Amino acid sequence: MNIPLADRTTVEAAEAIERASLAILPLGAIEQHGPHLALRTDISIATALAARVADALGDTALLLPPMPYGLSEHHTAFAGTVTLRPETLIRLILDVVESMAAQGIDRVIIVNGHGGNMDAIRLAARQSRRDLGSRVAHVMWAQVAGDAISEEMAGRGMHNHACEIETSLAMELCPEIVHEPLPGAWLEPEFAPFAAPPAARIDVPLWFDELTPTGALGDPSRATPERGRRLADLVVERTVAFARGFAAPSFPLAAPPEFDA
């Protein structure tokens, strides 16, 4: 088991940092996830996935404390949602990366549980490379396992928030946040052509209360722990394969293995 950095003494931290080649930062959000998932869903999933990746990597990885808040302005019509501004999140990421760089770790993998954070992470990663010489990689489970999710959801429409996929992941990784009964399918609203999430070809901000009255999309009632286990195992396997190449001093010339389709 990889002991999280925050659970170590400073003496133990110095020893772990000496052995590590990269740091892993779980990042999520505190926002509504319909009537059946807790507000901490995104950070809980990210934290659990990050811990499994860190365990698989052993001393190569330093597991950082999770950052629970993210960019959730599109959920603020629902009670309990807490959001940062984009510049705040970018600055927080840069400060963590800089803190690691000052201690000799110039590779950081952000294990992200919230799609709304992605633009800010990309900008922070570019700025980290330019200004700090640090490399930041961004892992979002819905992207890493996107091919498998598409196969499971073929023909069943929208599935990107508090849906059967995310609910299945929660059942496997953090079952205490799942509340019964699970809601049934929500009929998708009409969108402007090419702007429908989760794979829109035209980008336009949409607030979640414009999409669904419950805050959930898809059909959470179809969720199962078994589906969540298959998905979690795939995400961890692919992330670990990438991380081993990413930790190499010669990255990207030391290319990680190709993902299995």
C-alpha cells in the first residue's frame, strides 16, 4: 500500500520523495450528482482511482492529498454545489506543481474526477511546462476508458453525469456515497445541432438545470458494481502503463505501451 504524503512525518516524506519519480494529485469537485449520489462523488472517485494507481506504482509514486473543489458553475442551480473560479484552480495546481518541483519531483499526474476541470488543467499543464520546466499529465477516467464506455452505452444516448456509468464507478470505488433508490432514465432535451454533450462538436456553455430537472443524466438505475469494477480496473491498468513511461527521464522518447483497444 502506498502511504499518502499527508499521513507521513516530514522525515518519512523526505525518504519517500527521494525514492519517487512522480507525484499523483487527485482532483475533483463538490457539486450535485442528482438525488442518488453525494456531493463529493467526483473527488471520491478520483481519490480512490489515484490510490489504486499509486499502489500499483509503489515507491515510484508520491500520493498527494486530494483537492476537492473544482469548476462547477454549471451546477450552481442545485443546492450544495461549491465552485472555484478558473484562475483560482489554475493557480492552485501551479502552486502544488511548484512545491513538488522545489523538492525535486518534476512530473505530476492529475487524476481528475470532474469534466468541468479539464480546460483549467490543460492550461495549468502548459504553464507548468513553460514556467517551471515541470511536466503535468491529466488523467480523466471518462477519457481513458472512453472506448469501453462507448461500447457499453451504444445507442443509449447521454451518459456523462450521475449516469449509469458514473454510478457504477461509485458503487465499486466508494459505495458509501450511493443512495437508494436509483432514479430511472431521464429523457434528453433537445439541443442545437452539434452541441449535445458529452461529445459536442460545437462548444457552448450549458447549465445543468437546462439539461435535467434532477441533476442526473442517462439511466442510473442500470448501474451495477460489476460494471464499475471492470471500468475501474481498465482505468487503473491504462494509467499505470502510461505513468511508467511518463516517469522515465527520457519521456516522451521512452514511450509508454499502447493502450489495448
